[in-house]
Amino acid sequence: MRDYQVAVIGAGPGGYVAAIKASQLGLKTVCIEKRKTLGGTCLNVGCIPSKCLLHSSELFFQSKYHFSHHGIDTPNVHFDFSKMQTRKNEVVKSFVQGIDFLFKKNKVEHIEGYAKLVDPYTIEVEGKKVTADNIILATGSEPIELDFLKFDEKKVVSSTGALELSSIPKKMAIVGAGIIGVELGSVFSRLGASVEFVEFLDRICPTFDKDISDAAYKVFTKQGMKFSLSHKVTSAKVDNEQVFLQVEGAKKTKELQADTVLVAIGRKPNSSHLGLEKVGIQRTEKGFIRVNDCFQTNYPHIFAIGDVIGGQMLAHKASEEGICVVEFIKGTTLKLSYVAIPSVAYTYPEIASVGFMEKVLQEKNIPYKSFSFPMKANSRAKCTGQEEGFVKVLGHKTDKTLLGVHIIAANASELIGEAAVAIQKKMTIDELANTPHAHPTLSEAIKEASLGAFDKPLHL
């Protein structure tokens, strides 16, 4: 008899959720985590701390530049970055303690230390061996660094280092204009930094629909951020507390000088120190663990979830995969609909997307109709003065199935949930359009966009 029925390696959003669910379903469970704190990248150095700083910086920005539109004068408003950081750390600490409480409440055993597989059923943690009937690998990912621009987390920082900066740099260069880049760029731009991006592709936020990316580019540029698109950094040097980047475009090369450089070019799987080679677990060329539709590796009792298997690197995706694995172990097969998993950038305005992008529909030769409803025609947006952006819907031209919803607007992260449910349930655009929405709300823009796809919007 083995020590546990389920052993989870990694206590991020995939791992800790899987561990709690497994224990709730009656399985003796242990969760092994290398950090001293639970929650993984998301809670400790990712989603949660970044959202804290995004919200704090947005409050400052709004109070300085937009409160006067509402008759509120704040001529001497200022910020204390150290207090922002302190608040962020307190929020993180409270959530870490919360997961620890949930582990105790649900009788999940927790072992701290680095784990590696010794054989298909045995895990070694800091010299101690534990055995399990089922093993779930949920070790997440880490930032990718450039060979010529190594992280020192002071002048050249990853997202982790950026969240721990003690002061606002005068000039910040950001390599990569994806979600992580534009979120952190927004924080430091609002707080006074001159922010310039170097993006290899020809548009920012390339994981979103092109119309959304184009709109975001215009808004962020208006906010003061600068972008060098279709450019790449070819070399770099740190000299006298400054970082100098050689940036190359199709027609010219330039030097970019910055106090701090954030490298946000993507993430790579944490799979190289788990003993996978010894056991013979298969990985891709980029190090992602190979799994089937049930998240099984080439060993049926060893599963992998989250960032370490690739795909969208999203906390909520990892959590859903963890639940699917545990249910599978208990004999229930759940089908995870990846097309219904939303993606969000917590900038201002926020960006949120679920379903297919228009480009994908074109590539798949799927007939569709599209309509975009501007937020400036939404009554609630008018009331709050948050009129930037739009809601775009895509529906199948023949059967009217909702295929995609793409939003750039205030509170887009809260609006996208409705669309995710509709995509998950394979609703038609008519069903969405005919659903009563409270008035006045931002969500009415989804109804109006749905009306416009095959008929006419009421308020445009």
C-alpha cells in the first residue's frame, strides 16, 4: 500500500485546486511545493500582486487626471509607492494564509521542498521518499530570458523583479508587448515612468483579436506609452546604472536607453528538474510535458496540468485541468472546452476575449458575421465617463452559434463571464440578444452587439 492516493507536485492554481478537490472526493492527498508559500507564481509573483499594483496605480491616475471631470478637484494628489507595495504584500500574504487554511480544512497534507521522481510511483523530497497511486505534475512555468540580457532583478528584470521594484524608474524599456508587458507597463507609466516597448511582431497583444489589438495600441499610445513594433533587441549592455539596448527594425537600427528593462517575451515550463528523464516521461522539444486528452502522460497514473503542458498559460485554465484530472481518477471524464476559457489583460481599458478570433475563423473557412458596439453608445459608460472601447461578437453565418466575444472596455474582465457561459453552452447570438440585461449596465453592450450581428442594434 502506497503512502497516498494522490500526490500533487506544485501548489499553484492548478496544483492546490487539484489537491483540495482530490481530498474533497475522499482521496488521501499530499501537495509538494518548493516555495515556502503556497499559491505558485499566480499568487506570489504574478496575477494577484500585479492586479494590486494595477488597481492602486489606476486609482492614482484617475484621481490626478479624471476626477475633475466629475467635479472633484485633487490638485495635490501624490502617491507613496512603498505603501502600494506594502498593501500588495499584505494581500498576497492573506491569500497564502487562506490556501494554508483550506489545506488544513480539507485534510490535504503539505510537504515543503523540491520534488523529483525516483520511479513511476515514488517522489523524493529533500531526501525523504513518498509514494502515491496517482501523481499530478503541476510545476508551472518561469520567465524566458535573453542570452545577452540576463535577469539581475534590479536593472534587468522579469515580471517577478518588476513587481518588487522599490522605486519608479524614470525610463523603462519593455521587451515584449504581450499581456504581461502591457499590464506592468501600464503600472509604471501611470506612476510617472517613460515607458517604451520593443515588440517583434507587428502589433501589440497578439493573443487577442486584431481589432482589439489595434484599439489597444491607440489607447495606450494616447496614455503616453511608446511602441517600436516589428523590432527586436539584438544586443544589450549595462553601463553606469543604465541599460543600453540595440534595437533593430526593417529599415533602421537605434539605441534605446533605460534605467530598467523588463523582459516579457514569454514563459517556459518548469520541467527540467523533476526526474522526468529518469522515469521516461515524454516532453516536447520546448520542454512541455506531453499529455493526452485526459492529461495522462505516457504513464497512465502520472498526469500533468497547467503551464507545464503548454497552451494558454492561464491560472484558471490550470485549475480547470486539475479538477478534470481528479474527477478522472475518481472515474468521471470531464471534457474541458478550451474555446470557452476567457483571457484578460487588466489594463485600462481592460481587454477580455473568449471563443475564436476573427482571423481563426477566416483560416478555418468558417462562415461568420461580425458586429462591434461602441461603449460610447452605452448609457452606463456615459454615466461613469468610461466610454473607450467596444464589444465585438462573432456568430456563425448559418446557424447563428456564438463563436467569439472580444471586448476592450472598462470592467471587461467582469463582462466576459457572460460570454464564456454562452460559448460553453453553445448558445446562439439570438439567445444572447434576447436575454434581458439590467439597465443601465455595461453588459448591455453585449446584448447590443449581439443584436447588431444579424439584425440592428437598438441604441446605435
